[in-house]
Amino acid sequence: MDYDVIIIGAGPGGIYAAYELTRNNSSLRVGVFESGHELSKRKCPIDGVKVKSCIGCKSCSIMSGFGGAGAFSDGKYNITNDFGGTLFEYIGKEEALRLMHYVDDINMANGGAGTKLYTTANTRFKTICSQNKLQLLDASVRHLGTDKNYVVLENLYSQLKDKADFFFDTPVRHIEILQGDDGTEYYKVITDDGEYTCSRCIVSVGRSGSKWMEQICKELQIPTESNRVDIGVRVELPAELFAHLTDELYESKIVYRTETFEDKVRTFCMNPRGSVVNENTNGIVTVNGHSYEDPERQTGNTNFALLVSKHFSVPFKDSNGYGESIARLSNMLGGGVIVQRFGDLIRGRRTNHKRLSDSFVIPTLKAEPGDLSLVLPKRILDDIIEMIYALDKIAPGTANDDTLLYGVEVKFYNMEVKLDEHLETEHKGLYMIGDGSGVTHSLSHASASGVFVAREILGQYA
Ligand SMILES: Cc1cc2nc3c(=O)[nH]c(=O)nc-3n(C[C@H](O)[C@H](O)[C@H](O)COP(=O)(O)OP(=O)(O)OC[C@H]3O[C@@H](n4cnc5c(N)ncnc54)[C@H](O)[C@@H]3O)c2cc1C
């Protein structure tokens, strides 16, 4: 056996699994395979000057490499069971929260100390939201910021690199199940550069590995279920309009049920004084956002997503495919992400370069001015417009003409893999964690799932 444990994917799920394994059992042989680059080599070529938009790199530095999709993220660790995944359904609510706090302690010990932990507990905004037909979800939020998040990852890597073997730029192509003489299953991990065997395998390939996961689950006959897709826009407006909320809560997760369709629309990934960025998932360019902890790197704008969930089952069940088609449409019309002023959307006209340059809100992402009503289905667009008017009641100015909407933002969820309460597949010793498993969709849940599985494995070696 080449390794006791092989981890596929060095995002938060894989990193915290490796951390917990190597910290508690130094004799374990751990190998980590990552299709992207090591942290110091991760660099998105978009510089706003020579390269203005996504050029579709072979390995997207935003999504792949040590740190995973989280490396240049805002580093918001939401400590809650209310959103960010359904880990609690497998391991229980208390354990899930305990592990999220444990991850927070590791982050604090590795460069995150001094960052703020926000909480919605006892906030007056709960009442204000309720009075306006909005629901504020409960959470504690540690905001590391893109800069500190990077430092934490650097520190974790410097500890891990001597305790585990890292293989960067090494996508795993296949996993084969083998059987020992005693009938015990073990695994062969196949890459372009070689094949490696292990007795335990943790698959943590995140959203960028969603297509690969589908293939692997088919090959290994692991049952899966389709998951939802979230579709919407990223809103950008002057930071002052949301400052009363963001100064106290940093991130407010607010849900609204629309009057027309009774659909739920929610705010997602709020970035006070942040920047809007491109995201490239499997060649499709969508929008996202982040912000820095360092005031010098902050902007005058706040951004957040407004998302509507769609889940298809019969006869069409490819929810992600549906989201992809909508994103492709925006890529087709705008060459990437489209930006539109709210006032133009309401008046049924395209935003053009002139209207955008006259706008009081200066965009932080260079996107093509266009018309989102040609991209988003009517129902989703109506939901978003209603939500903007609802938010205008608690943050007046949200529905201003110059509020910018970037589209599309799509949250692809991996299909849900059939796992037991140990996050183990039907094959003994083959675990699937993080966003790739469909169980989580956040930094805190993905990291916690890594620690959980590491402890399961440590117990077997005790
Ligand atoms: C711009 C941005 C901002 C975000 N901000 C936040 C935030 O503030 N808070 C929050 O909670 N979440 C945020 N997220 C989401 C968060 O990053 C993810 O939920 C989290 O990273 C999931 O962790 P993971 O380990 O499951 O997967 P990932 O982080 O996606 O890591 C998976 C890794 O596996 C690798 N991989 C894939 N396939 C293979 C293969 N076949 N072989 C080898 N390696 C493979 C990938 O290259 C990747 O590095 C953000 C995401 C983005 C893109």
C-alpha cells in the first residue's frame, strides 16, 4: 500500500482532513492529490489592463489549487446549521457546530487571530426584517477577509507539507476498487503520472470537480440524487446603504417569500466594501464577490447575491444543466458576465456604456453592459425585482436606478452522493466530503466534514 490515506482535492475539506490526520497520528502515510497549483503559484491572469476577462485557463486559479475554491474567497466562515450545507443531517447539529468552532480555533491559531466574529443573536434587525416580510437567518460569522484567509492557508501548508505528500497539478482520473486476500476493499488512485494505492480514500473535489464526481459515482456504482441549482444576480451598491446591517452583522442572510409566485429569494455572500469578481466553472463564466479585511484594499461598494433555488426531478433532473444553460446565454450575449443598472432593467432597456459611465455607482468588475431580461427566465427575474423592493424597505436606496446587477450568479450544487452517517460510501473506506459530495456548500461545513472524516479514520487506527 503506497498510502494509508489518499485525499483527492486540497480545498478546505481536504486540507482540514489532512490537518487532523497528520496532527493526531504522525505515523500515518497521507497523500494529497490536487489538480490545481500550489498556493504560491495560483494567479488569475485577469489584471484589468492586459487581460480584462476570463481566458479560460486549463486550471482556474480561482477555483483550483491549494485552498480550493476558498483560497481567494472572502473567508467568511458561517458557524451555523441554518445554511451552508446539510452536514448536521449526517452527524447531528451539536457535533456539526462543535467541529465548525474547532475549525475556527485552528484558523485563529494560524493567522486569523484578531478578526471579528459577528453574530445575529439578539440583533434588533430580526424584528425590523420580520416587520417587512423578511426573515433574518441565525449565524455567527467569522470574517477572515481574502487577505487573512490567504495567510491562514500559507501557514497550514507550511505545517502540512512535511507531514503529507502533496501532488499538485495532478488531477485524479479514476479510482479503482481492489480487494485484498481477506476481502477488504482498498483503492487505486490513477493519475496521468502514476497510480497509487491506499486503504482509505477521501474524495473532496468541490464544485470544480462536479463533472468528475458524476463520472466516478457512475464507474463505482455509487447512487446519487440530483441537487438544486441557485440562479440569480449579484447586486452592487454604495456601501453606506447597507452599512447599518453590515457594520453590526457583517453578513446578513435574509430570505423573502415573493407575493407573485411564493418563491423564496435569499441574499447570499454579502461583501461589505468588497469587489465583484468573475468565476469560471467548467468553462462557464459567472459572477461572485469577496472583500478584504485590510481597509486599504476595500472599495466604496457592498455586493451580495440574490438567489432563487430551482430543483428539477421528473422527467428532467439536470438542475445544474439548467443553470449552466442560463449562464451560457449570458456568456453568449455579453462574452462573459453582463451588468445592468436596476433602473434600466425596470424600464425594459439595455444598459449601455454611456448609461453605465453616467451611473453614480462605479462598478468594481469590468463586465459588459447589457440586458438581463434577455437572459434570466421571467419568473426568476420577477422574484429578484420583488426582493429588491423588499430590501429597499430595510435598506432604503437598494431599489435606486443606479444599483448594479451582474448576471448571472449561479450556485451549482453537486449531486448528493449516497453516504451513511460516517460520510462513507457503500464501499468501506471510501469517503466523500465537502461541496463535491453535495453535503456541504460553504467553507465552514466543508472544513468540518474534513475533520469529521479524519477522526473517523483515526479511530480505526487507534
Ligand atoms: C470567489 C468565491 C468566494 C467564496 N466565498 C465564500 C465565503 O466567503 N464563505 C463560504 O462559506 N464559502 C465561500 N465560497 C465557497 C467555498 O469556497 C466552498 O464552499 C469551499 O471551498 C468548498 O470546499 P471543498 O474543499 O469542498 O471544495 P473546493 O474548495 O472546491 O476544493 C476542491 C479541490 O479539489 C480539486 N479537484 C477537483 N477535481 C479534482 C480531481 N479530479 N483530482 C484532484 N483534485 C481535484 C480542485 O482543484 C479544488 O482545489 C466561495 C467560493 C468562491 C469561488
